[in-house]
Amino acid sequence: MLKLSFRKTVRWAALMIWSAAVSLPLSSGQAPQQDLERLLDRLTEKTKVSLEYKSWRASVVSTITKMDKNWNPEEVMLVTRNVGSSGEGEPREEILKVQQTKKGKTTDITQKYAAERQKEREKARRRRAEEKDASAGGRRGGGAMSLDEFLPFSKSKRQDFEFRLQEPSASGGPAVSVLEVRARVKNPRNWEGTFTFNPETYDLIGLDLRPSQNPKMVKELAMQIEFESLDNGFLALKRTMFKVNGGLFIKHVRQVVEDVYSDFAVLDKQN
């Protein structure tokens, strides 16, 4: 399953952050329970197929904006990278260029940022090794999480959520359906919001989520993800946005991180 990497500035905030042959008739509002169950089954099915890959690569431009207490930008960092993951799930990153704008002045900090990221990767590698050794205990951790942890469609999760299906859009563009999700069980790991998907193929188009209950010391946490369907049936990341506002007096974090992906390629061998 495709994983998302949280930056160190937001990692502490939370360990939190599908092709059908017959088209399912969609209705606005509360869909009949049987139709709703069929929809969730198909979304679960399609998700497993379209996001279940380990080896991939992409180019990404990240805009990291640090905010002041009035939520006005006080520092903006523009990071251009090549990213990906090996078949063993090992993350890859190549820093190409980093520009930091602060108080109206823009500075190239590529070398400094790359050195810091290298240290972080080494720490993360050691942490993954430790977690692998302790995996017999059944606990999970770390800064990278599977997207599956944010999806409430599976039979084991759906009992903790309420679902409301909206009518496909009547615009001239491609058909889009919206599934609104609210958590019955409120906790930091149960995220709620909206999922948009193609009602004909059940491919995810995007999601807009917040935890149903904020973690301790966090005032606001939000996530948006946009997907793109690839010719081989996989879903690629197109854009992600993470927003965090929380912490203590000295270590308060107010930050928005937006990643825009291009040239996304899945490298897993096709059966």
C-alpha cells in the first residue's frame, strides 16, 4: 500500500495522518443500506488493487509555509525533489533545489537542507530497523503511514463510521460522486470528511479529512489528497496538503505543507 511520509515538524503532532462490470445506482442523501454496503465493498476492492504497490518514483515540488500566530506566512520554503520507494519499501529522496524566503529575502539553502534530510533519513532507517525487530509485539510506529489507515471502507472499520452518498455532479466534466464520512467513534485515528470518486470505475479522485478528535496539544490538523489514474490501473499521488496548528508555547507549530507531484511512475512488475 502506498505510504505517506510526514515531515519532522508535523510527525510529533500525530502518528495518526477501487473495475466493476455493473454500475451501481447512486442516490443522494442516505443510500439504502444494501446499496451502501455494495459501494463500500467496491471501494475497498478497487483501493486494494489500485494502491497496492511498493516501488515507485516521482518528481515533487513542496511548498512549506510557516505561519505566525495570526496565521500569516512568516517563512516559505520551496523544495524540489525526486522521491520514491524501492521494492522493499525503502524510501528514496534526491534533493535538487531548496529556496527559503523570509522577511522578503530569498536564500538558496540546498546544501544545508540536504544535509539535514540525510541525517533524518538515517534516523528513520534505524527506527524502521528497530520496529522490524519489535514487530512480533504487533505494534506500529514511525513517520510513514499507509494510506489504508485513513480509509474507512473495509468491513472491519465501517462500523465505526456513518456514510452519506451525494449525487454525481451534473457538470459537463467527468462524473464525480462524493461520500461524506463521519466517525461514530471519536478518536485521533478515526478521520472524517469527504471522499470523491468516479462512480463508473470507483477510482478515488480525492479526499479531504480531519481527525474526528484532535490529538493532545493539537488545535487543528487537516489533510487533502488528490489522485490521478494511471494507464496501468494504479492510482498516483497528484497533490497532497497537510495543515497543523498545535504544540506548546516555545514549540508551537503552525504550518501548511503542499506537495505537487509529476512524472509519477509505478515500478512494480506486472503479473
